[in-house]
Amino acid sequence: VLAGHLNTVDEEGVEQVKGLCAAVGSSLIPRLADALSAEGRARSRQRLTELLMMFGEEGRQSVDKLRRSPSPSVRRTAVQIMRTFGGDEAVNDLAQMLQDPETSVQREAVRALISLGSAEGHALLQATLASDASPARAAVFQELTTTRDEHATPLFCYIVRNGVCRGSLREIYLKAVARLGAIGGRDAIETLREVLNRGNVWAPRRTREVRTAAATALAALKDGAGRPALEEAAAQGAFGVRRVARKYL
């Protein structure tokens, strides 16, 4: 009954429901979770989620029931609640959701991990990308290569600084470099500057490829934001760095 009411009532009515639920107290949480796990209408799900979040940590504990729901949309809602609450526990919970059999749930978990912006979450996503056996690898790859979320910048920086452009990570590594050029920002520029000047004498072909990708990304930054880094590299870098940087000035 409550879910049906929430689907049609206006915002003023929602506030009245919130006040009523707050007055009743946390004893309502199990019933709200039951209603949410069975609800298929997007507006009702959103408003039931808001009611659960109103109860803070006690509301968070209801996520265990939601993420076991047979409905993918409810499991996505569980991920959204984890994302909203955040914290160290969220990374462990989201790691489990990456193993969900539904691709849409996996991608929602990837978005949540990006939004959290923690080093643990970044390491988890990179490990997933590096594992050919991971069922979530394709979902992580697809989300990272299409996202425009600025929260993804630290993750791309992490991949570029800590990853290696070879094997199963080569494509995502190069795409991460390109995404830094598309998203921009101070951290992106510093990471691209670092990569442009990095080299491996034992892997000259890979070094050229990475340097070229970094220079391309710097040149693609809006309003010429990457030009100072290219000028510095062209004037002060090692021979191979100077040669690549000058092509993009």
C-alpha cells in the first residue's frame, strides 16, 4: 500500500510520509526493505530508498536483503544505497556485487566504486580488468571506456601510474590515457606529464606507444592546458621524449 501511495503522491506528500516513518522509528526498516525488494516501479523504488537512507546505519543494514533479491533492478538499488552510504564497508560489499550474474548490476557496481574514489576500490577495479577469468571484466572495461564522470579521473590516474601497457591491460591502459585527455584537470595533466617522461630501455616499442598516447592526450586537452607540459618535455626531456613532444606542438 505504501509503495503504491509513494508512486503517485507529490513531494509534499512524500515529506509527510517521511515524518510519519521517522515518528514510528527504525522498527519500520524491515518492512521498507521488504517493500523495496518487491517493488518494480522506479519512482516508488527511489522514494522507498530515500526512506531507508533516512534511518542512517540501521537503514544500511537492510542492503543485505536487497542484494539477494531475484530482481536485478532491486539489486541495482542495493548498489545505489551502498554508493550513497560509502565507507570502507562499501568496497567489500561492492566487490561481491561485481560478481552478480546481471551485467547491469555489475556496471552499477563499477559506477559506485568510481564514485567512492578510494584506493581500495581502484585496486579492485584494476585487478578485475587484469583477470581474464573475472565475470565482471567486460562490464568494468565498457564502463571505464564510456564514462564522463570526473570522479573517474583518480581511477584513470591510478591505472596509468600503476598499470603496465601490455597483455590484457594494454587496451584499457591506452584508453585510460586517452580518457585523461578528454576529462582533463590538474591531476590528469600531472599524470600524463609523468607518463610522457617515463621510459623502459628494455621495451622501446612499448615506451614509444605510451609516450605517443600521453602526448596525444596532452595535446587534446581543452584550451591548450597540456601545452606547457609538452613544451617542457620538448625542451628538457630525454631524446625520445623530445622527439615525441615536438610532434604535438
